[in-house]
Amino acid sequence: MKRNFFVWKKIFVRLVHLVLILFVTGNLLIQDNSELHAALFSQKYAYVIGYVSLAYASILFYFLTCFVDPGYVKRDENSSNPQQIPSNSDIRLRYCEVCNLEQPIRSRHCIDCNRCVKKFDHHCVWLATCVGEKNHRYFWLFLLSTEALIVWSLIITWKAFRQSDSMGRWLALNLVYAMNMNVLLISFLACISLLIMHTYFMIHNTTTWELFSRRNITYLRTIKDTKVNPFHESYFRNIVLFFCACRTVKWENVYTRFKNRNLDPNESSDSERETRPMEIEVSSD
Ligand SMILES: [Zn+2]
Ligand SMILES: [Zn+2]
């Protein structure tokens, strides 16, 4: 019953997204006062192909984010590799009772997906899936292409409004464009704020969960300087790792390297005392 509800919820939100994109772009293509419609009929195909390609890219990256495995932790992956923690590290992995496995560092159990996700970012209600290690890049590309599409559509819509002396007649003439404008303005604000946030996460090698729940995550809480991110090595490397789909990073190694680089005898003994019972503790929210 609950499973069916989640399946229908997924189908519903994805259909709503598709209908909204097709509604806005379709209106601009068929309404005779729009620049896009004029370009189509005056054979300015470069303009039309550019716009349609951008709409296609936005839809493609949306569904790639939805259907690519976000980085679910597989049980055999862990049991076959019990030595995943470096020998010179005191990291202790948290055990997920639901998935029945040890969570790699930076992973978290998602209640909606009912799975543990590597480098967990957040569970996105608009995509009805988790954003994690393997689909974060597609999510960022989805935000970028969608934001570009929204800005282009806003310009076309703005130019398409017709003038009129009376309010009633103006509304009758511009009803479709007014509806487009509402959808576009709300989407613009949501999308630009997410794009800025996730560009920051990409450059700094952090996640929504790590940024906003830092004090509940023991491997971050034990670092006294709250501005320090143990997974940040260089901006260039962070961006390469973010987009690189060909290899999986062992964050335990990166974390251990950071700890060894920044070993302060006093801080070490304090944090050791504090973290011994459970090295990686995650919040239950
Ligand atoms: Zn789990
Ligand atoms: Zn999820």
C-alpha cells in the first residue's frame, strides 16, 4: 500500500514537471505574437533549434537525475570489502539496521527511498528521488539548463505582451503570457537559489546535509573550526571529482588524510574521547 503510494507520487510529480515545461515552451512556440513563433515561420532555424535543444537538455537531465542510481550502498559492496577504513584511522562506521550494512562515511539512510545513499545530499520532492554521489552532477546540469531555459523564456514572454487601453481587454489578449510569466518567475527564483547553492557545494566538496546538519554529524562535529571541510582538497579537484563518473572516491581515505595533516595532539585526544562510542553518528531527522 505504502509502496504503491510512493510509486504514484513519483509518477505524479514527474508528469507535473513534464506538463509545466511543455506548457510554457509549447505556448511560446504556437502563440503568434511570440519571437519563437515568428522565428519558426521566418525560417530562423538556428534560433528555434537552440531553444528546442535547451528544452530537450533540461528534460533529459531531469530524467537522468531521476533514473540514475543516486549511489545506493550495496550490501555485497561492503561485506566483500570490510577493510575499507584505512589502518591509520580511528573512523568507526555506523551500522544501518534497515539496510543491514555498514554505512560508508558521508552516507545516510533515506526514509523515502528506504536505502542508504553514498555522499547523501538530499531527497528531492520535485524529482521524487535522492540526490547523492552518482546523480548530483546530473542534478546540477538539470538546474543549469533549466535556469537558462527559464531566462530565455522570460525574455520571449516579456516581449510578447500586447498593449491595450482596458484591463479586461489586456487580460484577454495576454492571458496565456500572464500564466507563463507566473510559472516562469516562481521557477526562476527556486532554480537560481538551488543553482547557486549546488555550485557552492560542487566547488567546496560538501553537501546540503553536511552543511545544514554539521553539528549532528560526528565526523564533522569533532572538527573545532566550523569553517573547515575535511573533504575539500582543491577547487579544481573538487570539480573534477564532482563530474567524474568513472571512479568512486573512498571518502574514508580523504578524511584520514585530513586528520593526519591536521593532527593536533590536544585536539586529537579530545575528539578521540568524544567520538569513541560512535565515530559516525547521523541525525534521525
Ligand atoms: Zn540504510
Ligand atoms: Zn531518497
